[in-house]
Amino acid sequence: MVKAFSRRTVLLTGTGITAGLALPGVARASSTGRVGFTLDAETLDGGEQVTSLTLGTARLGPLDPASLTTTTFGVHVKATSPIDTGGQDIGYDLDRPVTAARLDHRGNIVLELSHGEGQTGGGTLGYINGKGRNVRLDLVYTITQNASVRRHGRPVTFGGFTQGRLVNPEVDAFTHHVSGSGMKYRLYSPSERHGRRPLVVWLHGGGEGASLPDGYYDNETTLRANRGALGFATREAQAIFESAYVVAPQCTAAWMDDGPRFAPLIREIVRDVVRAHPVDPARVHVAGCSNGGYMSLKMTTVYPGTFASSVPVCGVVAGRKAGDPPLIPDPELTAITTPTWLIASRDDDTVDPSANSVHAHDLIPRAELTLYDHVIRNGHQFPGHWSWIYAARNDPSTRGTHLWQWMARKVNGG
């Protein structure tokens, strides 16, 4: 049985306080009531960041865009962990530089914020080392009005600001669900649904699982920590796959903790989606990174006739520690019949690519392998373990065919 939940739209509701009621030199400025604002976010290659704030000023009538500058408003944010971190400080408390202030097409004020890969202060997630988990930070934004804006030629100050929901259109396009066994997942449904469509199953890394001892199981970090699942929902991917469903289950722990136990729970979600939506069971693909890279391989050993393709990114097949038995033994790897494309980077210091991706490639019949030297995008070098960035951007290619095109051509049994 599939239980559907309405989309959760609020990250955290807080209040911002303005100092704009007694601005120097604008004592005669008219004052309005409080104004709500949203946190506008994007999932970058390195994770989700708040990139702008949108103030709900459209109801006030036309404002003069020329009265908006980067110093009209100040923005401050305080971010804290929602669960115990064991003493690790994963938050921040700082000013966010405003890089532009403008009106959108509705007449709302948009404050563009400085952001980018590696910048402190924009991220919505924090990583707790002791738990090996990403968690959504509790964000409290404060807006201060430093100068009046103009409406009909007269100065205007606002009576205060109230923080509203976090808005990320790509993430919000995935609906919330829970399987009959209690595993949470997110589902993207294509707008074009003529006939039966493909399904891509994205299995997250270890950092995006739940932390049940802390009561933390949010069904959010799978889409906010990286672009793994989101990539398959982009216009480019949807055109290549000719419209595909994308499902992202969230593990209650880490897939590697007990792959054989989690495999049927993932399979249950796949069956739920296939039964509830016009999905072609011959075009179900599985992909995943790190922990999920292991699990995408494990799924093809447990269910050899289910998937049209498998894309393990920086996945694990060897034992966790020296002397441990392999998570996926060599006989299981050599028995894989699902078309498989492995991806890793040579400088991965988290999962040894030679002992895992390269080893698996050498054993899986007719497997493809893309092995990068480094993980670099738009001039920014990421940790070598983050090779999922390339998979999420359809960068890997072989013999002139890129990853997504290769997947889209695969049909189970064809």
C-alpha cells in the first residue's frame, strides 16, 4: 500500500526584525505592515544553498526599482543543528552579502545573496561527523531595512519581516510518500505521460540516510545534499528518456549496514510506483552514489531480471576494513547480467576506486567504466569521492555515447 503525503513546504518558520521604523533622514516615510519572505534555494553540485530572499511586497502596489540598492537591506542568518551533534559545531551565525536587489515580475522585492561552491553561510545542510549524516539546519533569517524604498515618489519603510517557507522548485517537484513497510521516498512524475514511461531509481549516499536514534527521518536530504536524483528530472534528462519517473528512497540507516534486508524494501517501492503509475517495467533503471553505489549493484545481484541498467557511482564492493569479507563477493559480481556503468575518480580517498569500482568492472561482464582524475566542475575542485557530480550532469561518455543516452536505450530483456 502506498501512503501519499502532501508536500512539506516549510523548512522552519521564524521571524526577522527590521530596524527600518526609525531610519535616519526618512522620519516622514510612511510605514507598512509586516512583510513575509521566502528562502529561495538551489541544489548546487556541492549541496543546497539559499541563493536569494523574496519579500512579499507585490500587495503594496508598484515600488520604484531605482530605489533598491545592495545596501537598502541587510541580511543575517543563524543556522543550528536540529539534533545533538556531540559537540561538533555544524552551524553558522553571520551576515549574508546582498549582491543585487530587484523587483520580480509580480512586484516582489528579491534580494540576491552571495553564494557559490565552498562559500560558508548559504548551505541548508550540515554534516555531523560522529553520525555520518547530513541534517537540515534550522535557519533563522533576519532582514534589516537600512534605507526607505519609494512608492509613487514617496519613501516607504516596512513594519517588520516574517520568515516563511524554503522554496526549491526542483526539490518541491518531488512528492512525499511512505511505503507499506515504512520506508520514505520522494517521487518525480513527468508532465508528459503518453504511454508507459521509464523509471529511474536513485539510491543516496550514506550521509543522506536517517538517524533513527535521534528521531531524525526527514525524507529531504536525499534531494538537497547533491543533484543525483534531481539530474534525472531536468529538462535535458527528461528529453533524453522521453519523460521518466524518478524515485528516491531514503534508507532508515545506511544501505551498507544490511543490503540484503534493504533490497526487498526498495523493490517494494519500485513495485508500488509501477502499479500506481504508467511505468514500463522493462525500463526501470537503478543508480546510486557511495553507499547507494553499493546498493545499486546489490539490487542487480538480488533481482537480476528487474533493471534495464545499473549505474554505481563510487560504490563499495570490498569489505569496510582490511580483513573484512567483501560486501559483494566476486562470484556475485561475475554473475551480474544487468548492463552496468561504473563511475569513480582516481583521487577518491573515501572509497578506494581500484579495490571497488575498477575491481567490479573487471568482473562484471561487458561493464563500462569511467574513471576521472579529479572531480572538477566550473573551475571548482571537489573531493575525489564526489564523482556523482559527473553522473548528475551526464558527463560520462563512452564511444561517443553519454551516460543518460546509454541508459535510455537499455530495455530489460532487449
